[in-house]
Amino acid sequence: MELILSLGIGVLAGSGVWLLLRPRTFQVIIGLCLLSYAVNLFIFSTGGLRTGAAAILQRGEVGTLADYADPLPQALALTAIVISFATTALLLVVLLASRGLTGTDHVDGRERNR
Amino acid sequence: MNGWTDHLVIAPIVVPMLAGAAMILAGDRRRRLTVAIGSLSLLLIVALSILLLVQAQVPEVRIYRLGDWPTLFGIVLVADRLSALMLVLTGCLGLAAFVFSLARWHRAGVYFHPLFQFQLMGLNGAFLTGDLFNLFVFFEVMLAASYGMALHGSGVARVRAGLHYLTINLVASLLFLVGVSVVYGIGGTLNMADLAARIPLVAVEDRGLLEAGLAVMGVAFLIKAAMWPLGFWLPGTYAAAAAPAAAILSILSKVGIYAILRVWLLLFGPEAGASAGFGADWLLAGGLLTIGFGSIAVLATQDLPRLAGASVLVSSGTLLAAIGTGQVAVTAGALFYLTGSVLAIGALFLLIELAERSREVGADVLAVTREALGPGEDDGEGDAAEETGVAIPGILAILGLGFMACALLLAGLPPLSGFLAKFAILSPLLGTAPTPVATTTWLMMAALILSGLATLIAMVRAGIAVFWAPQAIRVPRVRVVELAPVLLLLALSGALTVGAGPALAYMQATAEALHAPGGYLRAVLGARTALPGGMP
């Protein structure tokens, strides 16, 4: 479980960083999305991982505080998802504006001289 | 929670939020109503923050628990001297930028005023919050509004710079989140005071991870503060932004400085055990490099808005280096410097826009070529005019004097507060130093003085090009609402110079409280009611 999750985060973050360093705005925006997925998973994982645990309570069991997953990382991930979603949408608008105004999708607004 | 005065702490966040919401409801077309709401809100914010500043003496730290939840479960706002100082600065700068925008900039695009209010809300929130995650949330509120402000007025240059600004700040936010979650994973809390109390107890094997998490978070702050090599985005973005937006953006870089001051001094103070002073060398070195880079940028630029952007870099570098020395008296000087530089840079951004109106398009390029090629053939014709002298119109004289004041403030020359600030930073460094003065102290001194020289050279050159040697003097049409905010900011700088004694005493008290955060911890944690069960 730990291995799968950390590999998942690593692959997402690695591809995100690679795409972020590319010269096209669309690649950058996808890179940012992948990075934010990686970060969200990472936040989620700080609450601790358990396999095969009941969602709320086992049948016939009296719940204790130790049985619950830590709710704070979930709240953090939720906030982070909303914020990164909104800012990515804004970035998309700026990307389109930049494409329209400069006529190129290069991040610097002009093609590199070859 | 007793009496309405307790709610004062949250008011600087609530007022702009309500004002912004009301403006959206009123609609962007009803300009007069929006402006009325905005003026009311800004006057309220200034009044409230001054009230908080006055009250910040007794008790030293005021806390506000939202919904009266026990401290560690609910959201805490903390107002101490540093917060109050930053709130007043934000309020004054906000008022100036708001009044300035009324002349014409607020018509350059939609929803300027609501965005402006949300910008103030984010800034005030970031200065008041007592836990790391809300710091992130208010950072985002502030940034989301600042994206709109940076792009206000649209145009190729703004969109191009805005794209970089957005991308870099999104990455910084992600780093902030990574840092926050590592800190939560190890420390088990996000409340800054609680975290500070827990840091000495962190197990040795976890300490490295915690420090790494905080370092990642620090990188996010340093991107805001534009430390070299994280600050290449800053001059371009600020230069491209509309004047009132640039003025308010200039305090955004100070939010990074504030966060460093608050979090770093709180968590890595002398009580932090093995982690005490973590990263001080990095701050000092980074600050010095930023000063160096900023000075080169100041010298290299011909264009006035970029010059102002580069001087933001110099002031960030100076602050970071001063904080990195980790001495109480130097921090006090740095706080004084911060106050002065916020006012001066804000005034400069507004002033530049007025001064640029007197120049023709492409005057920068002409100035450069004339400097490179020497005076051209138009010398002969100019003689007749030179004998009688060219009368400088009154408005240009006022602008020129304002520009001169900004130059003196930023370069740190007497008699204005810039000099006092640099003196307040350097004097304790030399005064308390052991007899062979450390190399870093010499470096710091050289950096501060040389950056002042670079700023002076660049400002004088720019001033001559704009005010004394224009190809054709065109008297700019400047309205009173545009001139008044510049004069207000400069008058505040003047007041800071005249009242330097009480101001420095306040900064000294602030710095002492920051370096010995016992009062802060007691105020926040002392309010903890008996907790049911054990905390994780």
C-alpha cells in the first residue's frame, strides 16, 4: 500500500515537473494539474494509511477515537483541491488570452529564435 | 469574549470581505455606489488598524477565537505589534492606491474595486492568522485577487507577465502545501504557537523531516519575497501592472518577509532546542545575493517601472539579510526599514505613472541611444533656448521633488527615513560585534551601502532623463486625486523620519517580542481550556 501510494505520488510529481518545464502553455497547465494531484495525495497520506479498515465502525464494536482516520488532512486536501481547481481555471483563461494576444502558445509569448 | 472590542481583531478581514461582496451585488456598472462602498471600507480599515496599533501595547497579544472554539480546535486570529504594524501599512498603502485608481485606472477593466477589497482581505488575513493552514488560505485569497490586479487593464505585456506570475505562484502554493502537510504529519498540529511549543519535543529521527518540511514552506515564502534566485518574476510583473495595482502588489512581497519573520522566529527561536537558528545562514546569504542581484538590476534598467520593481528586490534582500543575522536590534532596524520602504516604493510606483505621462512613447529608447552616441546634431538649435533657460512647469516640479524624495528614501541618504533605517540596521551589527568584525558583517555593510549607491545612480540618471532633459516638455495632466495619494505616502515617510524615536522604540519592542515569543505562546496556548482526552 505504502509503496503503491508513494510510487503514484512520485510518478505524478515527476511528470508534473517535467511538463512544467516545457515551453508550451498547455504542457505547463497539465503539469500543474498533475503536480496538484500529487500534492493532494501527499496531504491525504499524512493522515496515515490503513488497509481493510471499516468506513465508520465494525459491526458490534464500540467506536474509539483511535479507529477514526485523522480528519484534518482530509479537510486540508479538500481545501487544496478547491483552490487549485479555481486557480487552474484562471490560468486557463490567461493562457487563452495570451494565445489570442501574442499569437503563439509559447510561455514567453514569442517563439524562440532558431 | 466580552464586549465588542474583542471583535476588533477580526474586523480588518470582515470589512473588506463584506465591502467586496456588496460591490459585486451592486454590479460593476454602478460606479458611484461601488466607489462609495470602497471609500467607506478603506477608511474603516485604516481606522481599525490604527486602533489595533494603539491597543497593541496593552495587552501585547490579543487573540480572537472564531466561534469561541477552544484554541487548538478552532481558528485563531492573533494581533500583536507586528500584525498591527503590517495592518496599518496595508491600510495606508491601500487607501493611497484606491484614491489613485479613482482618476482613471478603475475604468480600465471590470471588477477593479471588488478585487481590490479581496486583495486587502487576503493581506489582512495573512497578517492576522495564527495557524499555518489559514496562512495558506489567506495567501491564496490574496494571490487570487492579485492575479486579477496584475492583469487589470489587459494588454500583451500584462498577460505575458501575468502568465509567469500565475504559474510561479501556483508552484509556490503547492510547495507551501507540501510543507504544511509534512509539518502536520510530524508535529501533529498546524497552530503556530502549539507547533513552537512542540518543536523541542520532536524526536531526533523526525527532526530532519520536520526541518525539511519547514524549509519547503520557507521556499514558498521566499518566492513571495523574491529572494535570489526565486525572484526573477518580480520586476517584469510589477513593471507591467497598472500603477495602483503595482503599488498594492509591492506589499505582497512584504507578506513573504512577514511570514518569515513570524514563522521562523517563532519556531526556530532559542527555545527550539536542536533546531534553534535553523536556516539563518541561508537567509543571510540569500539576502546578500538578492541585494547584489537587485543592485545590478537597478543599474541595468532604463525603464522607470522596472527600476521600481528592481528596488523592491533590493529592499527584500536587505530585509532578509537583516533578519538572517538573528539579532534583536537588527530586526528592529529591519522593521523600521520595512515600514519606510513600503511607503517609498508605493509612492514611487504611483509617481512613475504620472511622470511617464510627460514622456513620449519610446523616450526610453531615445534616452539610451543618446547616452550611447553622445549628443546628436540638434545641439546647435538648442543653444538659443538654453540661454534663456527652460521653465519647468509647476506640476513637473512637484513630481520631480517627489521623485527626489523617493530616491533619497530608497537609496538611504539623509535626512529621510531610509538613512535612519539603514543606520538602525548597521549600527547594532557593528556595535555588538566582537573586535575582529565577522566577514558577514563586513559583507552586509558593503552590500547595504553599495546597493544604496546603485539605487542613487540609477534614480539620478532616470530623474535627469525624465524631468530635466525631455525632448519636448509636455506638461502631464495630473489630477488632484492622483497627486494626493503620492503626497500622502511621502508625508507618512516624512512623519516616520520626524517621529523616528517613538517609531524605533515600537520596532524595538516588536523585535524583542518576536525574538522571545513567550508572550505570544502564553496568549495563544494559555487560552486553551481543559481539553477532553489527549491530543494526538
